[in-house]
Amino acid sequence: MSSNRAAFSLAIVASFSAFAVACLGESTTASLPDAASTTSDSGAMVDAGSDAVAPKVLADGLLEPVPYLQKSDSPFREVSFPSYFHLEDWEDSVLNTPGATSDSSTVSTSFGSALVDSIDGDDGVVDGKCAKDGGTCNAAFGGGTISFTFDATVLGKLPTHVGAVWTDGSTGCDAIFEAYDAKDVLIGTKKAVAVGDDNNTGGVAEDRFFGVVHAAGVKRVVVKSSAGGVEVDHLQYGR
Ligand SMILES: [Ca+2]
Ligand SMILES: [Ca+2]
Ligand SMILES: [Ca+2]
Ligand SMILES: [Ca+2]
């Protein structure tokens, strides 16, 4: 996305070397009753064993985009998902949470570690960057648009809640999110206007969560930049 990646890489890799933070990979950490499962890098959005907080219920529709630096910033955080919940953070460099595929298998590290635009908290600390042991966090990359499709056969039923975090595009670009139903009919679109900053080396202030709630099921979502490539992290879906 820029012609001076090499120079950025040298500077950023040097700064990364000061950090050695444990890797957070996806894992299955909780099993709920009735064969439900929750997969994420640190477990369920709602602790199935806790009754301290009443589950949040979100109305059908697209959510307003919100800043997102870590998993706890998700509007789904207090929602109860009795069937399943999965969150992909790309820290293992592949989309391999159950029942989700993408039209792009390209990851941000394919452009060098300096250009990776991961979620800040994927290195274990919210500090304005994602820098891990070896210098590399990761995210998904698409050439301006990237789509994620859900498989009702694998999942049992389509997710009712889907979110994804737009993490980079060209300077001043819009970030755009579209959601489609089981028949691939558009549910709706949301746009964060001119949210792209002038930093394509991992800046996190621009990062925005987009989400949709649709009780009848979400088949597909698309994340776009109005200019440049698009980086996406923390794909999350449940029902
Ligand atoms: Ca990541
Ligand atoms: Ca960080
Ligand atoms: Ca960013
Ligand atoms: Ca940027």
C-alpha cells in the first residue's frame, strides 16, 4: 500500500525487538451445554458460569461502527451465545475458526511485518501498537474488499451476530461494511466516513468494529475500503 515499506520495516522491526510478549492463538476453551462450543483466543464473550451480569440483547440491524482496541471493546461482549461463538484474530496466520471462509487468504504479514495492522490487544497489552516476540502480529488482507461467508452445515445454523474490525486502508478513506442474509440479499450497509488515518504501519486509532444482528441468520459480510487495500481483524460470529 505504500512504496516505502522497506524503510518503515527497518524502523519498526527495530522497535519491535524491544518487546517479547506471549502469542495468543485461537483455542477452544469452553464448552456450553447441548453441544454448544465457544472458540476464541481467550474464551467466551459471556462466562457461562456467571450470573453477575444479565446478558445484553441487541436488536436486529447493523450496529454503528465503534473504535476497537481489544476483544472487550466488542458490542457483543455481554451478549449470550447459547449455541456457539467464534473469534478469529489471525495470530496463527490463517482463518480456521469453524464454519467461516474468506475470498482472500492473503494475510498482512505477506507485505512485511511493518505494514501489519492487527488489533492492538493481540500482543496482550493495549499500547497503541501490536508488537510481539519476533515483531509480528497478523490480520487479514484484501485488495480493497474482503468477504466472509458462513456455512450453516458446519455451524448447525447461520450466526445471528457477526462482527469484524476494519483496521486499515488508504489515507482518508471510508471503511464500509455490508451484511447479507441466507438468500444473499443485502441486510444493510454501514460506513465510517474518512476514518482512514495517514498511518499504514499499524496505527490503531482508526480501527473500527462493524457488526450486524439478524435473528434469521447472516450468510455473508463484506468489509471494504473506499480506496487502497483493506485489512481486517477479529472476525467474530455467534448465535
Ligand atoms: Ca490480529
Ligand atoms: Ca498492543
Ligand atoms: Ca489501523
Ligand atoms: Ca491506516
